[in-house]
Amino acid sequence: MFIIGLIYLIGVIIFGEQHPFSKFSMYSSFADYSYVFYFTDQENKMIKCTDLNSTGTNLAHMYTTVCENNNFSHGHGMESDSVLHEVGKQMLNIIKINNIKLNHNNKKVKLNRMYFYYEGNIIQCKKQEMYETVFN
Amino acid sequence: MKDFYKHLNINSYSSIEWKLMKVSFSLIWFLSLLSILYKYNFAPIPESIFKLFPAGFYLSTNAKILLFIANLILICCYILEKYFWWSLLGLSLISLFGFSLEDSNSDFDRNTMITGIFFAQFFAYSIKKKYFDFDIEKYRVQFSVQIIAISYTLSAIAKLRTSGLNWVTDGLLMPLQIMKTNYFGYVNDANIEHIHNAHHVIELLSKYSVAVMFVLAFTLIIEFFAFVSIFNKKYSFIYGILLMFMHIGIYLVLDVAIKGTYIPMLIFMLNPLFLFWTIIKSLKNNLIKVYEKHA
């Protein structure tokens, strides 16, 4: 009686990565770069993601989805400043939507990206500001 | 513990095992939905069933309260096994809705197993409705284990399809991923310990690169053969222990705890509440014996 496993497998083949089906492809490869996104305020102090109903993982997934929805090539730090600006704008709009009930008193929020990559055997980190907006 | 070993050798699940699985599973589901309802009102990047909803979906506070109450009633029915088929159908649909809403906010928490398990149990009870001799005591749990097992096997297949066996050697690029996942923790709570942990783990792994490849190969094998746990209860328990160690390893190295995956696995493969209940029962029996001896 392995029918459920079989049904799930067929569901994954047909629907792909649509809940409740998944290929569980996380960490199926080890990329030679990685991105981390974070928020800062007007004084460039870090704002915890949890303060904006978000998480680091959430932002990383959002970045990929927004890039794919806009057909922007992404990865290995290839994104131009204008692409980063546009993606950051769309990401902050989504973040804003889920924070309408929070009182941020016209708080300035910046979305930034850390790009980790190898130079020789040493890990380098490049920080870039993506977009700035006001939460009210 | 004798009782526990005895239970492992019987390839069916007792009423108390099933009840404790349901209680633990209901609790994790209840907390998950609560968190989704607290966090999300919109589906800005529609995924799954939200692709069928009209644009500009909004979940009002009243709708949230209604959903919360309905869920609470369904959970009570699920635990008490009243209107069981209907409660499983309701929970499956709410779970599908809730986690799709979460995915539609790019919050991919890998909760597919929870919805899958509700649907699997619903499917088992649907078969029971039609075929009276269907061994529901066994299959309501075994179907749930099938969802868990196939998920791990699929994860191994994804690794083999994307990277092939090179996945094991590519693990030498893992420091970048370790950096990333630990920084995820840091940007979440601003605790600098995550970054210290990343540097500590990277330094440790660079010293033992052969051991890292060995652990990765072992992980791939464990995941690939997870379907073995479907065959009987004892295999499922042993596999549960292996997977638990795998998740502990992932947490220590990558600072990643995939709650939507390891919690259902622990509940349906190891059933910690039942293990705890057996220990308490055995302690109680031993105390009674000691008391009777000295009385």
C-alpha cells in the first residue's frame, strides 16, 4: 500500500513547486556565491527583520521570486544597480503591505544586500544599498 | 522500555500511540496557523491555490477570527475523533490555504508535509468508508509516514539531479552557505553569536574537509533510502533516529532548523510523546513494585 507516496510523486511531477507539493530542492547544489538581505534605518543601523514581520530566509526567497517574475537575470553579483533598485523597490512594497498595522512613525527603511563570494580561498563580502522608502 | 520495544515489533499502532501523535500534530498545526494569521493579510506574490484567487486578495480580521474558530473546532473534532472524515477534510483545506498564503508572501517554510499528512489521513479514512476491512489503525499512520519518507527521498533525488554525485565534493563550497544561513539568523535577531558560530564552523570544517565529504555522502544515502521507513514500524523508528541526527547536524553546521519537516518526522516516526508516556508508565510500575515489596 504505497499509494500515497505514488500520488504525491505524480503531484510533484504535474504541479512542481506548488504547495502541498515540493521537489525539496533546497541545498541541492552549493553555489559559489550567496546573498543576504537586511534592513537599515536612516542612521544605517540594522533593523531586525522580525521587527518588520520578515526573516532573512523570507527576503532571500522574495528576491529570487521578484527577479524571476520580472525576468531579471540574477546570481553571482551580476545584477546592475538599476536592477537592484527596481527589485528592492518591489520587495519593500511587499514588506510594507504586511506592516500596515505597525506604527513606524515615518521611519526610513533601507533594504541592502550582502554578496558573499570567493576571491582565491578567502570569502569576500560586498555590501550594496538597494532601495530606501518611508514606512508610515 | 520493554513495552516500547514490544510496540515497535507490532506492525500496527495502538490507540494511545495514535492519540498522542494527533495531539502533538494538532499542536504544531495550531501554532503554525496562528503565526500565519498574525503575520499575513495579503498574497502579494500568489503561489499555489492563490494563483486561482482574484488579484488583490485580502484576509480581513473578521475572516481571520472565523478561520481561527473553525480551525479550533476542527482540531477538537480531530482529537476526539468526532465527524472525523469531515474534520480531516476541513483541516486539509485550511492547511492548504494557510501555507499557500505563507508561500504567497515568499515565506517558504517547507510546510508541505503538514498539509500532505492531513490529506494522507483523509485519504485513509476515505478508503475505510468504502472498504470496511481496511486496516485503518495501521494505514492512518503509515500513509502519514509515506508522505514524510517520499519527501526525504525526493530531496535526495533533487540533489542527484542538480549536482549528481558531485554534491558530495561540492560540499567544499559549503562555507559560503554557512555564512549565508548564519547571517540569516543575524539579520533576524541581531545576535552577533550567529556570525561567531559561522566563523567557528567554517574554521572547523576547513580542518576536516574529508570528514565533511563523508558526512555529506552519509546524508545523501540516508535521504535517498528514506522510503525504507514505509516498510514497517521498526524501520520507521530507526529511520526517525537517523533523520533526527541528520537534522541536528544541519542545525549545528548551517544554523538551519526546518520546522515544517523535522517536527512531523519526529511525531510520526519517533512519537516523542508516546516515548515519554512509556517512560512515565514504566517508572510508575517500578515504583509500585518497590512499594509492594517493602509494604
